[in-house]
Amino acid sequence: MLEPDGTPALELRGLGKTYGRGSGAKRAVSDVSLSVRKGEVYGFLGPNGAGKSTTIRMALSLIRPSDGEVLLFGEPVSARALRRVGALVDGGTFYPFLSGRDNLRVLAKTQGSDGSRIEAVLERVDLARDAKRKVKGYSTGMKQRLGVAAALLDDPDLVILDEPANGLDAAGIQDMRTLLRGLAADGKAVFLSSHLLHEVEQICDRVAVVHKGRLLREATVREMLDQGEALRVEAEPLDKAAAALDGRWPFERAEGGLKVLAGRADTPAIVRQLVEAGADVFHVGPEEQSLEEIFLTMTRDSDA
């Protein structure tokens, strides 16, 4: 049965996970709430140990949450709902002495599928030419693509991928980007964890940043980039310009100028401040931070 329009494909509500008991208990994930919509690519970002993999395993019902709940297509997790989910976790596990195609045939049988989509998914992940080769001879990137093929085998409505670009070269990453955007264009929900922030910036519609098991922020990529709005100031003497701005706008020295954490609306006030301080102003213009810079700032501030 199809769910009403607008129902998230994946929704996490106050999700938490604690390992152990008493004084030895370790909190791996705390109060994570987010939603993934159909037709979007959603990035799940965080440093190693942030709780990303634990959260993904709870979403797939591989481990039981200590708190909160997971909803798939608006309903509690069930075998029926999980049949609509395709996933790649830890790069996938394959039989090394079977070919890529035969590995997918085995997987199709275990899923109760007739395997009619095997050739189509091999083409989609650019493995058709190597499908006869034994997996033991595959590169890391080829194994990663085979894992994505396995995730797509049953034509899922929600695709969950843990570091799908691991082991891929620049061309492979570009192909993966095209593939994932194509899945979203087909109306599927794509949820991926990644440490390749430049790629996430280009491919994702929305992102969530987690650190030490806690959700720091969920927003569109555009909103996240706007959060990091900055101005580049070129003025001389630079020390006088820095002294004029000190205490009013956060800034740092960068390539012969100043990177000021301020928005376009602050430009007139900054120029006046510099001129009144006797600095010669040569340039004040926008310098948008990358998602990686914003991510590093957010995680650093959360440690403070």
C-alpha cells in the first residue's frame, strides 16, 4: 500500500543507542531526529566515531535502538517496509570466487527475486564489462560499485549507502554522483553517509551534521552554505584594518587579506569602520565558505 504524498521515506525520532550498563555504559547516539524525503539525496555527515554507522544500523533494524523510533514510509519498521529498502553497509560482503554477476544471482535468490534486474543494475553502476570476473580480482572501487548494484537489485524506494564513494577515483566519483542524482530524479529517497564533503556539497539536497552521537544541524545545503557567509576584505595597512574590526566582527587573516564572518548587509558598516580607522580599502566582497569549512567549524565549536 502506498503512503500519502509527503510522507518521509525514512524518519528518525529521538533515536539513541547506549552500549553497556552502569558506570561502563557508553552513549553512541543521542536524540537524533531527521527525515529523508522521496526524490532527494540526503547527506549524513560526521567525523569517524560520530555515530553515523550506528544510526544507519538502527535505521535498518540491524541493531535495536535504546531510545526513540525509526519509521519507514510512515510506519514502524517491518519486514514489509524493509523490502522497499536497498542498502550498502561496510562495502557489502561478497563471495570472492564467484563473479560479480553470480554474486548478484545468489543475492537475488536469497531475496526471493527472479534476478530480472541484474543486467540493468550492472549497467547502471558501470560493471557490465567486468561482470564475468571473479570478485577477488576486483579493485576496492569495483567492489563498492557492486555493493551499490546489490542495493538496487530489488528496485527499492529508499536507498541507504554508507560511504558509497570509498575507493573510487575521480571519474568513478563523478559517475557515482550522476547515478545518485538519477535515483533521486526517479523519485527514490537516497540517504548516504560520507566524509567527502566536497562531493556532498555538489550532490546532496539536504544534510545533517552529527558529532559525538549528537545531531548538530539539519538543513539544506544552501542554508548550510549561507550560514558560512563571509566577506573578503583587502585593506592596508592590514594590521590597522584588523584592529579596526577586532571586537565587532569575527575574522581571520587569509592570503594577504582578512576573511570576515559577516554578511553582505554588513558591508557598508565594515567599510566605514575601516575608513574611519585610516585604512585604505581596496576590496570588500563575498567569500562563501565551503561545506567542509562549515563542518569543521561546527564540530570544533561543539568541542569547546
